[in-house]
Amino acid sequence: METWEYLVDDEITLKEGKERMQAQLDEQGLEGWELVSIMPQPSTGSAQFLAVYKRPIRTVPAAESTLEKSQLPSFTFGRRKFRDETD
């Protein structure tokens, strides 16, 4: 089973130019995040974007795991991580 970690970033902007936006995206890429979606935030105009990244996380066999599913972070916006387990 593949387990993913997600990052939702609402601070991606074109206000400081496309080079700054590229730097913001590259920064996450260097940390192993893959951009899976990016969309403009309607309430802020076309200069502000919401980006969603994912990266695989090491799967710990159930016998070694010390976390229950209820202890995993929940889906939250604003540069916070959340986890998802997919089959």
C-alpha cells in the first residue's frame, strides 16, 4: 500500500514576478514535494494561487507502527501537511 503525505500551500504568488513564483515551487521540489495541482484563488484575484503537493512517505509495517489512524494529521489548508493512505 502506497502512503502519501500532502502539503497545501496558499502562499504561492505572482505579485513579486514569475521568478519568485518559480522559486517558491522549486523550494518545495527540493524538499521532495511534487506539484499535483495549482489553481488561482478567486477571492484574491489572479496573482494568488493555491498549490497542492504530494510525496510518498515511508510505510511502516503495522507491527512497528506506534500511531493509530486517529493520530494522523487531518486535511487542513494553509501550508499544513496531511496524510492519506491509498490502496
